[in-house]
Amino acid sequence: MDRRDRNVGRRRRDRSGHRSREGDQELGDIEPHRRYHPTSPQQYVPDAASYQSSSDEYYGEGRDAGRDAGRDAGRDVGRRGGGEAQQEPNVPDEIRNPFEDDTAAELMAKVQDLVTETSWPNRDLSLLKLGAILAKHPTADLKNEQTYDTGRENMRDIIERDRDAYGELREIDADEIVHLGNEVARRWAQPRALYFTIVLCSIGAAVQGWDQTGVNSANLNFPLDLHIPIDRCIPRSATSPPMTGPRGDCPQDHVFNPKFDRNTWIFGLINAAPYLSSSLVGCWLANPLNYYWGRRGAVFVAAVFCLVTVIGSGISRTWEQLLVCRLLLGIGMGAKATTVPIFAAESAPAQIRGALVMCWQMWVAFGIFVGYSANLAVYKTSNAWRLQLGSAFIPAVPLVMGIYLCPESATPILSTFIILTLPKNRSPRWYMKKHQYMKAYDSLCRLRNSRLQAARDLFYVRHQLLNEERRLGKDTKYFNRVKTLFTKGRVRRATLAAFVVMIAQQMCGINIAVFYSSFAFPALITIDRWGRRTLLLFTFPNMAWTLLAAGFCFYIKGTKGAHLGLITFFIYLFDVFYSPGEGPVPFTYSAEAFPLAYRELGMSFAVAVNLFFAGVLSLTFPAMTSKLTPQGAFGFYAVLNIMAFILIFLFVPETKLKTLEDLDGVFNVSTRKFAKHQIYQELPFWWRGRFGRDPGDPPPPLYTVRNLQRA
């Protein structure tokens, strides 16, 4: 087979999943009424007639030839590449609706399968059929029209073409048409239950931030009270009995601390303990907790750890007790940081998923702010460090109560609060993972504006998840599934992308600056319009030059005036760029990148990487700054920002405005092909556009998106 035949076979697609496009050059011939751009957040919506005619002509005439050529190409690729090429399909150049090739009879057969498996009530059968039709025709003008009459006529035309297969169906009412139109026109018009779910997840994030700040101010006092002084020279009254040793340069009323080196490492270990235990234990416990108790149960267990351990920290009498409490706190932090973003991502519709999930990082920053405020409020009291460590229990109390208590076992006032927040609700995708589809449907009804939207999403997501199970398998052994994170291509690429964005958060230098939450608000709008990748690529170069500028300002003589003012100004600019980019994106990206079967494990790995390196930096940064000058430390992190920018450019694809299941098509693109496309196509085009007179035609897209769900 020559090269041309192989390319044709590789790009064609039959109904079983093989490629079916003749190549990018023929896109205009195949679909004269539609043209896509890879960065466009909205797809052009064809009318129903042009869509149907082009689909029938294209798939009817090219299906047989594509199937034969695809088989030949697959054999050639398997012989040449071996290994992964034999296990996975060729890289798609198109992400398509899975029902696009189905006839009306085939679509209704899938509806019947769902009815049989779930004992779907007969009174709602018409609703499920309408949901299936909407899943097949998400661009049938219903979402672009706000008027009832137009939407009804378009839906009637679709049904009448295959009336024999669809049978008797009720018409979509006016409210349902409006809700469908609002998915594009008013994407923030979501039900109250969804927003209360996000609010509860935000409380979990605030707990995370408060837990991180309590120890910062407590560091000033607890070393002396727990007999681990970290100063070289200590007051004679600081220990009993007084230490003896060489005075060195100590003042007259001080004595040299012979345990200075040992105490410094103990002090660093106490500070780093939550991060280390989170990365080594807490994150990895999230998978069994989610498997047996669901998202809500996992958050409850994590919240209990965060509630009890901070109280224990406040009443510790020895440094060993404080260390144990901090280690146990890390278990709760790790399980919570893994589960809460997943819970939010699986509950939110695709068009605002990024904005809602990024609330995690924004409210972590808010928790840090409130934690610092609480530290300041009590710093003049006796035993201030105990109050500073223990005060983090305050946001943990509503999290425990709101997540766990059922309405039947609570007081009327508390029952009202719980009903408004999360009434017996788990993630709908968690229910689907357990094949509890009616419970998933009930959960979706609370998280969507209409029962029709819930039926459509149930039908669409269930089909995608079944395909995912067939493709990736359903191995229940824990360590085999951990191994899969690094072996199976689709999962491995998600693991690589999540690893890059998570470690980049520690590489960027935020640990030597200050968190500001106010600048994260623009990301609520831009994260789903511009995309996760765009925000990262824009902010990292700017963070690099601001850190470099701040480092050079240390050469200004003096400690006040221009010296202090310019350093503060550039660190402030650094935080301005950090907050809408690398601040909220990593947890959002990692929560959505993995397929459902490996979502908990993948997120566990991603959060473990983030928290482990946070712990390493907390443990080693004091020693590093003593060896490097401030200029060297700021310059070091500026270089790391450039390295992170390169890694993101090469290995992190865009995930905006796609359902969690449609992201399989994004991560099916091989890492090598994606990186080559960025280097040889996107980078030259960007260079010509910035520094050349004529940038020329834009590069061909790596893949196109057609006829996908947006809800």
C-alpha cells in the first residue's frame, strides 16, 4: 500500500470508529456549509436539512471504501509501530458526536437498552426518546432560537423524517425550548442546586487555605513553647535546665543553642508534614473512599480529619504530638483536594465547568486570606499559636454538617440548610459508574434546568462511558489501575498533562510571593472563553519577567524607598499574572482530564505531585535561601517559569467547552504528534504573525470538532 492509500485509510471513518475524512484539504468539499477554527468557542450551526443531506451523502458513499482502506492502514501501522499501535486506534483528526451515524432505528434501539437496564418508567419514555434525539442533533437550531415556535418546528421536522422509528412523541414545551436556548445565550442561568453544590465545594477549598496558614504565624511561638528553639542564640530562660555551650556571638543574656541544626529540621518537618502525608497517603486514599462511599462520603471523611486534627494541634504539649496531628491533617487535605474538584467538574455543565471548578483555587486563596486575618486577630493573646492552629476548625464545621447529615436526622433548621445544599446527592457520573442510572437521572434533574436536559445528558454520558469501559477495560485491582496511568495511551497522556500543570504551580515561584485572591475573578469568564492552555501560555512568560525584575531590584542600595517599593511592585504584578492562570487552572484541568474509570486515581496522582513538591519546598526553601542570594532565588524561579512554559506548550492540549467524555478524542492524539504540530505548525505561524509581514494561512487544525454536546 502506498502513502496516499494509507493516509486515506487513516482518515476515513466507518461506524465502528475508524476515520472517515479525506483530509483537511477536502473539508470544504465534504462540508460546504461549515468550516471550523480550532480556537473558536462556538461552532457554526447548520440548518437541519443541510446537515442531514451532507451527512447522508458523505457517510453513505465513503463508508465501504473507508472501512477497507482503514483495515489495511491499521495492519501497516501495526507492523511498523508495534506496541501501542496494535492496542489503540489511529489518532483521530476529528472529534464527533457518537450518534451522528446512527439511523433513527439504531438510536431507538439504544434507548430501549437503557430502558431495559434501568426499568425506566413508561410515563417518561417519550421524554427519554426526546433526550436521545437531542443528543443526536445538538445543533438542530434549538439552542440558537429563543422563540417557542421556531424550536418546535425544527424539532417536528427532525421527528417527522423518521416517524415510524420514533413512534408517538410529545412536543417540546416552551420552557424546555427556552432552557435549551439558554445553554448558549445565558450559560450562567443554572439551577440553584448546582450553585449550592459549588458553594459547599468552595467551603472545602476555604478549609484547605485556612489549614495552610495557621502554622505560618504559629511558627513565631511554638518552637520555644515545645522546646525546639530554632535560633542560634536563645534566652537563658527559654529552656529548663539552661543550655550550656560556647557563646560565640550571642548577647550577654543569651546562650548558644547546640541543637540548632536538629531543631531546624524538626521545625521544617512540622511545617511540611501536611504536604508530605497528603502526597504519600491522603491523595491515594481518595480512590477507595470514592469507590465505596462516593464523592460526598469522601469529602465527609476528609472534613472530619481537618476538623479533629486542627483542634489536636491547638492542644499539643510536645512537638511529637504536634507532628502527628499535622501528619493526620495532611490525610484529610489530600483526600479533600482530590475529591472536591472532581465533584464540581462532574456536576457542572461543559460550558461553565472551568469557571465553577476554578472556584477551588480561588476559595483556597480566600481561606488563606481569612486565616491570616484570624492569626492577626489573636496574635497578642497568651498561647496565640494554639488559637492560630485551632481556629481552622471554624470552616470545617459547616462542611462536615452540610455534606453528611441527612434531612431525616437533623433539626428542622439544619434540615433546611442541608436540603438546599446537597440532599442525598452524589455525582451523577459516580452513579453511572455504578450503573445506578435512575439515581444518576434524579441527580441530574437537580443539577439541570429541565428534566429533558437531564434525560439527554444521561443518555449521552451513559453511551460514552460504556464505550470507555469497552476501550479501557474495568480492572478493579488497585495497583493494576495505578500502573495503567502510565501505560495506556489515552490515560498516560492525561497523566502527563496533569503532571505538567501541577508541577508548574510549584515551579512558578508562588512560594516566595503572596497569594492574592481578587485577581482570580477575571478567570471566571476567560477560562471557558480563552481556554485553560491559553491562560497558561499567556501568564507564564509574564510571571518570569516580573520575578526577574524583582530580583534585579535587590541591587538597589538601601532597604527602603525605591528598593522596597519596586520589589513590592513587581511581586504584586507577579501575583496579578499568577491568579487568573497558573493559580486556578491546574486543579480544574486535572479534575477533567482523566476518563471516569481512572478519574480518582489520576487526580490522586496529580494532587500528590503538587503537594509533594510543596512539602519539599517548605522543607528546603530556608536552606536554599541561605545559600542563594535573593537575586539568585528570584532568577532561579524565573528560569523555572520558562521551563514550565515550554512543557505546557508541548504537552498540554486544550480542554475547554467539551464534555468530560468528549475529551477522550483530545487525549487520543499522540504526544509526539501533538508536540510536532506545535513546533512545526503553530510556532512558525505565531512567529510570522508577530515578526513577519505576512503570516500566511493558519496551520491546519490538529483535529476538528463537529456536532458535539455542550451541556
